[in-house]
Amino acid sequence: MLWDASSINGYAILASDGAIGQVSDILIEDEGWFVPWLIVDTGQFLAGHRVMLPFSALGSLNAVRRQIAVRLTMQEIKDSEAYVPANTAGGAWNEGFQTYYGIRWARK
């Protein structure tokens, strides 16, 4: 099934132990149009903080309830770096997030 990226904006994000916020955006790699990251506004959970979650951490999607489960705990998300758009220029930021989440993909 194909999804329009804007259709998931506002979906609630549920960690394995509680709600942590909602989808605010996605990031697309400029090389190959790879979509590796979901941007989540954590709202009350981390007081206006935004985080990046790898698509590999996504679990089930409930379109009726507009929810996406993730295979991470609230603490794992809390301990991740904040998403700051100005810091995403260049590739160094990407390696830090990949290391934190224990993932690796090759850039072509």
C-alpha cells in the first residue's frame, strides 16, 4: 500500500510504554530519495522537543486511530538527541543518530 507522506502528519506515536507525541514531518535523503527518519514533536512528553525516529523502529500502524507504534521505550526516545533542523546540513549528524539507534545504512 502506498501512503502520501502528509497523510501521517499528526499520527500519535506510541512507545512500548506510553505515548510520546505525534508525527510532524519526515526526512528524505537527497541521494537516492531514501526516507530514513520520522520527525516527532514530543509535545508535553519533552516540552516542545522534537526527535528523529528511524523508520526501522516503526511497528504497527493503526489508520483508524491515527497511531503508529514504535519499538522503543519512552526512555530510549528521551535519551536520543533532539532534532534541530539547522544541524542536519552535512552528514556528521546522521552518523550520531545511526550509532544511537544501532542502525547503519550506506550512502551512495
